[in-house]
Amino acid sequence: MTTTKTDGLTDRASQVTVLGLGDMGSAIAKTFIDRGYRTTVWNRTASRSVPLVDAGATVAATAAEAVAASPLVVVCLLDSTAVDEVLDSVDAAVAGRVLVNLTSGSPSQARANERWAGERGAEYLDGKIMGDPPYVGTPNILFPFSGSHSAFEAHGPMLRELGTVVYHGEEAGSAAVEFMAQVAMGYEILVGFLHTLRLVQTEGADVAEFAGRVASSVAALSPLLNSIGKAVKSGEYPPDLGSLNVQAALMDDLISHRESIGVEAVRMREVKDLMDRRIADGFGAQGFSSLFELLAKP
């Protein structure tokens, strides 16, 4: 068995259960063990628990037994379907516990989980993980949380053992909104980057050297991103990057260049279409941020 923390925590308050022992769940459980918390673990494939038992964890035979062992229950599974299956199996055992779900999922799923927990007498915190398993237990991994404020206040010190923690408020879906938006932003940038590397390589330039120059350019975008966010919030759109009237002409050059060398131009055409529509509506003097007005579903 692992030792109990001696920094004023009661024995009960130093106990935690981790459901799900994939790479991330195992890293979370190991961090709790290493920091002196009495840790109970459960995984559908029991062999995944062996290294953690060797490190000092207690293994439970069932998910319900694991939940009953601790006041704080951390769930880290593959997806929301797996979460639903495990929660169905524990059901009333969560009464009186704080349920922390770190599994990737949507804001609506977080809200549904909160309702499920509340109906069974449990408090709910939804959390997301922005980082990789080797960084668990360091400041280099981010955990956004939302949900029960009292639960976060009570168990915040334990959760902060896992990495950098940010609380986004009592609305259960808020952490998922942050997570989904941050991850989507990354993919939007990276897929555009890959298309641009294809263009650079097709023209015979050194893609690695170009990537180094772009990295410096991207680092300088922070003021522009902040100004666009403020413009969208206020609904007032200054000519950032120049007016749309000027930018639209540049888009024609970008599209024709790509198409002339056989490189995908679908994203450039999307931007040009939005610009043309905005100009046709009489807003050609505004900037790129004003395209936001066209992105809502009809």
C-alpha cells in the first residue's frame, strides 16, 4: 500500500479512485500514488493495473467497488460511450462522491453527465486534458475544469497535483467548450500548414527552412488574434490586414498560384467566397474579422 499524506489531510480526504488505465489514466494514477495519495484503480482489462499495484495502488474487482473506495472518483476512458457504460455499471455507488470525468467529450455530454451525477447524489466536475501522458504531474500539461464549485474547492489541491489547472466556472460544459475550441484551432492551423508545405515543396523550395521562418511569423500573431477576438465580441470590425476590398484582390493571386502548380486551393476559395459576399453586402471597408458575421448557420 502507498503511504498516506501527512500535510493535514484526513485519511478519507487523501483517497482517490481512478477508473480507466490507458496510457493517460495510468499516468494520472501513478502521479497520485507518487504524491502520497491512497489510490484505488480499476480497468476493464485487469492486467493494466499490475504496474500500479506494484507501485502501491489498490485494485478493485469492479468499477462499483472502486467508486465506493474513495470520495473522489476520476474517470479517464477512451470516449463517451465507454464512460456511459462504466457509469451504468456503478450507478448508485456514486452517491456522496465527487465524480471527475477527464474523458474527451462535447459540452452537451458534460451537461448530461452532470445531470446523471446529480440524480444519484453526486457532485460533478468535467475536465479535459491538453497534453501527453509523460507530462502528467508537471506544469507542462493543462487541465481545464468546470462544474461544481464546492467540489473544485474541496479537491482542487489534489487535482493540481496532475498539472496546470484552470477552473472555467460552474456551467458543466465550459471546460469542454475550451478544449474543443483549442484543439480545433490547432488542427485548423496545422492542416493549412501542410497544404502550404505542399505548395512550397512543389515550387522546389526547402520545406524545413520555410517551416522555421513560418514559426517565427506565427509567434508574432498574438496581437492580431487578440484584436480579432475583441472585434468579434464588439461587432465592430476595423480593417485588420487591410480592407476586404484590397484583400480580395490578393486572394485571386493566391488561388491562381496554387491551381497553376496543382496544389489544393479549396480553403483559399472559401475565404475568397466569404470576402466577396461581405463586399457585396456593402462591408468592403471592414477587415478580415468581419467574415465572422457570415459563419453562423442559416
